[in-house]
Amino acid sequence: MSGPAKRSFPLRLDPALYAALERVAAGDFRSVNAQVEVLLREALARRGVKLAPAEPPRRGRPPKEPAKEQFDD
């Protein structure tokens, strides 16, 4: 199962601001959503607001379950 659900909300942005976010996000190989989250965390850190570290994203395939051993009686 995945970690705690993230809260979603609508955000209205100026088209020029969104375009700038897209360029920066692409340069960092992130989605615009992830880039906004990074920028918000950085801004809060500069203000001295302490946050719990973000859970790193899960990457790759899930681990395989170990094979069940069968024993003959």
C-alpha cells in the first residue's frame, strides 16, 4: 500500500508563472506539482518553519514475494 494520502486543492496561477514552473521543473526532471512542493518547502525552511522530511517516492517494481517452499510428506 502507499503512504499517507496527500491533500489536493485547486490552485490558480498566472499563465506566465505556470510556464516558468514548467521550465524549472523540466530542468530538474520533476513534475510541476513536485516542483511547487519543493519550492514551498524551501520557502518555509527560509522562514524557519520546521517540517517532517518528505517521504521519498517509491521507484521501480515492488519486491517479489519469496517463493513458498513445498514439502512432500
